[in-house]
Amino acid sequence: MPGLNEISPTQLMRLIGTPQCPALIDVCIDEDFNDDPHLLPSARRFGHNQIDAIAAQVADTNAVIICQKGRKLSHGVAARLRHRGISAEVLAGGHHGWREAALPRIPAQAIPGHLWVTRHRPKIDRIACPWLIRRFVDPAAEFLFVPPGDVLDVADRFGATPFDVEGVKFSHQDANCSFDAMIKLFCLSHPALDALADIVRAADTNRHDLAPQAAGLLAISVGLSRMFRDDSAQMDAAMLVYDALYRWARDGQDEGHDWPMEQPR
């Protein structure tokens, strides 16, 4: 049972991946982090004394503060933020509690920089992957959409991470798509994301027998690509589509719909 100004791992996991997710701030000391170099999905690291920087990061949202055990560092930082009028809670149990709950943790070394690049005119994988990164890895990530032949050169010149092109790690492998590769490399496997991955893979590789929702996702994706000339605007609009699919995959799969409504007897 979480204490005052605390949130449990289970409660927090239900917020991660949604637009309502608070800013996750990891304040583990370097020694503890180096012993176990993992981050919660979407978390960013700060020193516990970097209060000005943390406050600037979370000024427009709620915050959850994370340390090794969810005690003095987390509660101290959260209290200082609340003193500034910022809503801040502590992850009950810290990293220890999260790990004991067997919830996803991202290896810190797997996270590249903030800048990503891929082919222009995205449809499915090249929209699903930015959604995954923004919601689970790096909320501040920036995405560049460029001609296919320029992706690797832009990556080299601008220090960006290429994805969904041949010959890079964040791309198709055998029957899997780039979305699958990211879930694997970021260690994000979880029932809801795994279900969403089935739909993305089915739609992106034209194997609609894998998931009945694939045809709908393809139709929506093609429609969005026709509606927007600007790829970034298309990506922003499509975020809501993947937010909805994730919520369906997480807790809506049992709900159906029928007509006519059952008539009272």
C-alpha cells in the first residue's frame, strides 16, 4: 500500500504509455545507477540536487520521483518540488519495488540520443516507432523524415539514430518489423505492447491473418498519409490512433459492440 505522496508500481504502469503519464524523474546516485543501469520507461535522470533543472523539466506536468528504494532522495526531491507548487509523488519502493513487480525496465545503454531519422512518407512502422519512443523511451525525442537514399547520410551528419531502413539495428529482422525490434532492444515486452506489436506487424508486413485489426490500421494509416503533406504533422495526428490502440490492447479487448440493442422483456 503506497504511503502519503506515493504511487505504487502498478498504478504508475497504468499511466506509462498514455498521454496522462507524469514526468518520471530518476534521481538515483551514480553508484546505485552504475550497479543497476536501468531506467523506467520514459524516465530521465537528474542529480538529486539539480532542483532548478528538474523543476524546469516538470513545470507543466505532474512528476513522479524515483530512486533506488523510494526513500530519502525521492521524498526529498518531491517535497522540494511541492514547495515550488509542482505536483510531485514518489514511486513506492523505488527501483527495488518496480523490479519486484516484474515491470519493464530499459537498459540505459540501449537508449541513443534524442534525434532519430527515417524515410519520408511514413505509413505504419515509421509512425508506430515514434509513438513507442515518445511514450516509453524519450518523451522529448525528435524525428526527421527524409528521402530514403539520404537517411544514413543524415544520420551521420546530424548524429541521428536511423530506423526502419535496411542494415540498421532498429529495423526489420526476418518476419518482424522495426516496432518489434524496438520492443526487444528496449526490453519493453509487456502484454499490452505485445498485443499492439502483433497488430503493427500484421499491418506493416501485409499479413492480416495475424490480427483482425490490421486491415483497419492499414486503412487509417493510408488515409492519414493522404491527408497530410507534412510528415511531422501526420505523425502528430497519428499519435492518437496508437494511444487508442494501446488502451484497447491494455484493457479493452473483452469489449464488443452489437446492434440492435437488447430489447427489455
